[in-house]
Amino acid sequence: MKLALLPLQAVLFPDGRLNLKVVEPRYQALMTSCLRSGRSFGVVTLKPASEHPPVPFESIGCLAELVACDSPSTEVMHLRCQGVQRFDMETPTCDSEGLWHVEARLIDPDPLQAPSAEWQSAAVQALARALDVFEAQGKTPPVARPHRFHDAGWVANRWCELLPIPTPLKYQLMTLPDPRVRLQLVDGFLRRHGIVKD
């Protein structure tokens, strides 16, 4: 499928929420086009500036759809987006407006797998408690319903969004094909930082 790309210093996961403040005219035009047509776009993660590569972003991204839009002025767009599905790409091209486009191949969604070991249940329970705290405080939870605590990939992805993990590491986690391995690595982070214990 043909996609226009939005490079960000962030990682979008399937089913994840993304709030955007768009001020650049080229990306405002892209978002306006997506709103009018109902088309999705691709969110890709920028590489470290020190690398200076010909293509400034990583090769795997996440398809995104627009959920809501608010424009308090002609200079600013506030958008809420939802991650849909990962993709990889052929060589991207940049048009005269500075927008990147690509032929993308969708990556199969994570297979539905329950957390594989009893020790992973601590990560599941801790995530449930964290989301309960948001709701008890009257805050908008950063995770959309329905909650899928029985799904190792979903649990791992939500923790990746909530934790202060460096962006390059979040990207590596997002690209892992095995959701149980992703959750195992996240569980290790939670234990090292004392968020969950045996």
C-alpha cells in the first residue's frame, strides 16, 4: 500500500494512542488530506541526528488513523491518533514539499498469546493497577479500551508506552516478532526498577 509518512521522535505501537501538535504546513496539509479522505498514514521513528543517514528514519513503522482533530487557530492542529498495524517498506521517496512517501508492506499482527509464565502475571497485574489509578484520579487513561490483559503483546506494548524507555530501545521492542519475548524484556525492566517484584 502507498503511504505518506510522518517522522517523529517517538514510537507508535499498534492499538496505542498518539497525541500530536502539528504546526508545519506540509504536515498540516497531510493531516487535512487524511481527514477528508479517511486515509491512514505511517508513523516512523527518526534515527539519532548524529547518524546523518540518507533516509532519516527507521525502516519499520506503524499505520495510524486519525480519531479526533481540533484546530484552535490556522497555525496549529491538535490531533489524536490510534496505532493500527506495523509495516515495513521499500525505499522511501521525498517529494517537492518535503513529504516522504513509501510502498509499505503490512506486518502480520502479533499472534494472540497469553503471558507464558507465572512471573509475567506480575507485569499484567501491575498494568491493571496503574490503569485503575488513572481512572480513580479522574484522569483520561493513556490506554484505550478494551483492555486485553490476556494478550502478551498488548500488555507489553502498553508498558512500552508508559515506561521511560529510551526511544531507540522502544523501537527495537516494537519490531520484535515474538510478543512473549517483548513482554519478557519489559518484565525485566519492571523488576530492575522495582515496579514489580517476585
